[in-house]
Amino acid sequence: MCRGFSWRLNTCTMYKIKCTTRFDITATGTRRPFKTETRNTDQTIREHQIWQKQRNQQSNWETINQLISLRCLPEDITTPVANQDHTWSFEFTVTDLRSIGRDDDELCYLRADADKVPMIVGLDEDTDTDTLLRTQDALCNTWFELVPINKSKGIAQNG
């Protein structure tokens, strides 16, 4: 049962979280193994390189989603977008912050779970990015933050 649930209003308080990272987490949908067919070798190699890059981008996206799903059931997950500052970001909602943090630090468990998880680099990152997610030190390359919810579709605002 979610925190803030009211039988009379039939609403549930949702909390929106934004994740921003320096890793390329482009959601490409590439999941199947690459299949080679009989054709020009140069074309097959080029297509394999394109497939490999897309698969690696998708793997990074899947890794971030799996990390979040270790502690909660994320809802309303947006597709990651590449930002002007060479980062990628997306948002998701959760119904209970207690599974991902404490009262004094609402996202501490989420940051701890994600810290030092290996990621794939050499994709479309523009900066020299570490090979590990860093969420808790001076080399931080991935951030989680609570953002206000301004919808009124049966979802209460935070606060």
C-alpha cells in the first residue's frame, strides 16, 4: 500500500525522480543478437559496428533501469534525452520514498545501489567518463534528484 493513500479520494502520492548521467543511455531497443548474412564483408562489418553501438547504448539504459528496480517499482519512466551539456536524463515516479531512502536523505539507498556499477563507455559521451557509475564522491557522474509533480490527474502534489 502506498504512503498517502486515501480511501475517500482514491489517490496515491507519487514522487518524481530525475536521473542525469554522463553515460550514453540512449534507448535504442536493440536486444537481439547480431545476425550475419551472406553479403559484402565491408558492409557486414559496418552494420555490425552500428548494431554493437546501439546494443551497448541499450545495455546502459537497461542497467540504470535494473538498478532502480532493485528497490522500487518505477512508473511513468520517460525515454532518456541527450542534453546540451553532454549528459542524458530521464524521469520516473515512485509511490514510496522509504524504499529508496531515509527521512534525512530521501534518495540515499538509490545512490548507494548505483555507486560503482560498471557501465559501457566509448559511445556518444563527449567527456572522459569513468567506467563506473559514481553517485557519491568528487568524481560524481550520475545524479538523482526529486522534482516537483505539477499534474492533477488523480495524483497529489509532493509536499
